[in-house]
Amino acid sequence: MSASLTARGLVKSFKSGKNRVEVLKGVDFSAQHGDVTMVMGPSGSGKSTLIATLSGLLRPDAGEVTALDTRLWTLSPGRIDRFRLDHCGFIFQGFNLFSALTALQQVSTVLKYKGLSPSAARERAALALHEVGLGHRLHQRPSELSGGEKQRVAIARALAKDPALLFADEPTSALDGENGQVVIRLLQRAAKAHGAAVVCVTHDPRLEAYADRVIHIEDGRILAEPPAPHAPAPAGPRPRRSRLFSRRLDVRCCRSCAVAGFRSRWCWSWPAWGSAG
Ligand SMILES: Nc1ncnc2c1ncn2[C@@H]1O[C@H](COP(=O)(O)OP(=O)(O)OP(=O)(O)O)[C@@H](O)[C@H]1O
Ligand SMILES: [Mg+2]
């Protein structure tokens, strides 16, 4: 199957005082239609920067991104904006809501830009907000919403567009267990029922259990990708691997292992892995 999103040799650095800090150091990446691809790594490892370069928000210094058969960074800025509007949904780490707009308006405004009539946009926006459990908060502005409610508005806004590419940066960071579950299922549905390529940055071990692929990034480089531990489950979450596995440390397990955690039979490269799951 061809990848809906690929990147080759992405390099990105930022100026910090007199120095330049290289944040992405030649990253290759791919994500498929119908998959939830999880990107995990320590704070400051370049996850948000990666998602921004993949989605047309931040131009890399070198490397290329091909999204839905389009060489993204060869487009003019206006056409990149149009590409994002037409094909991408974003759940930002900082929510990025407009302070003057109600929850309903946050979602419907984007849909109107996409060409829906005002009444169709309102209807679809209300449905999306109901789906994330905010049917009773349609007319509240961000200042009247809790952190978790704001996050769910951002999620509804991204999902309402039914995007081919869905980028989520820590989508459950402000949510309790129950609402985290709702969001996880919605991300999975975007991939499985709507065929979106979902790229999700997270530290949240609850999300990992729902991923089709988990990619680890550390200090601006993708670590060797481990083999898939289980065949993809047709519906619902995979079983959690173990409490020990999820209690990870920010150190690599062994030289050939992409897993931050303990050296143990849970290591991807451990010979007994096949019978350990
Ligand atoms: N605009 C910027 N200017 C300067 N440095 C930046 C800029 N954006 C990011 N950085 C630096 O790049 C590094 C990676 O940042 P990034 O936000 O991608 O990390 P992250 O993996 O998403 O971290 P977290 O898990 O904390 O969100 C950090 O050291 C950060 O300070
Ligand atoms: Mg980040």
C-alpha cells in the first residue's frame, strides 16, 4: 500500500542566541491511510517540530515531505495553506482556540471555510461537539471552559473536517481517563472508518495500546523501528502489554532496541518476545 505521508531527510534547526540548535537531524517518516501512527519520545526530542514540518506548518531546512502524492514544500505558501484547509486536521498541544468564539463557532468556522453552507456547518459542528461529550457546552467561549473541555473542542474541530491527514499533538494531555478513552476511540475511528492517516504525538501509555505503529524519536532522530508486537486488531484496543512495560524510563533498553524502558523480556529485540506477549 502506498503511504499517504512520507518524509525523507528532514532537517530543522532554530537559532538560540548566537547558536543554532539542530532539532531534526535527517528524519525519515511514513504513515499510511487507515493507521494510527504514534510518535513517542522525551520532552524536547523534536516531536512537535516533526509534526509541524510534516503538516505544512513549518518549512524544514532540508528534506522533503510527500503528502497525498503532493510534494508539500514545493508548493507556494498560499497553496500549502489551501492543502492544509482541504486535507489536514490539527489537534495542537496548546489547543489554538479563538478567544472570541463559542465552541460551536470554533468548529463551524473552519467548515464554512471549507465551503459548507452556514446551516450545514453548524449542524456538523454540533454533531462533532456532541461526539466529544460537549453537547451541553456549544455556546461557551474558551474562558468559560476547563482545560479538558478546550482540548475536546480542538479535537471536535479537527475531526469535523473528516481530514485525510490528522495530526494530533498530545491530544489527551488535559483529559481524565474517561474522556481520554472517548478521544482515543475517535482517533481510531478517523483512521479505521474514514481512512485517515492519523499521526499522534503522545506520552500517554493509554494511547500506545491503540496504535498500529509506534515510532520513537530521540534527540531529533528516529530510533530503529521495532517489529509490530501484535497483528492489528480489527476493532477495539489491543490488550495492554504489561504494567512493567508502560512504566518506562527515558533511557534506551539496549543498543538495538527502540524501546525506552527496562532490559527485560519486554524488550523488542529479546528472543523470547514472540512468546512473551
Ligand atoms: N521556534 C523555536 N525557536 C527556538 N527553539 C525551538 C523552537 N521550537 C522548538 N524549539 C526547540 O526545539 C526543541 C524541540 O522542540 P519540540 O517542541 O519539537 O519538542 P517536543 O518533543 O515536542 O517536546 P514536548 O514533549 O515537551 O512537547 C526544544 O529544545 C525546543 O526548545
Ligand atoms: Mg511538543
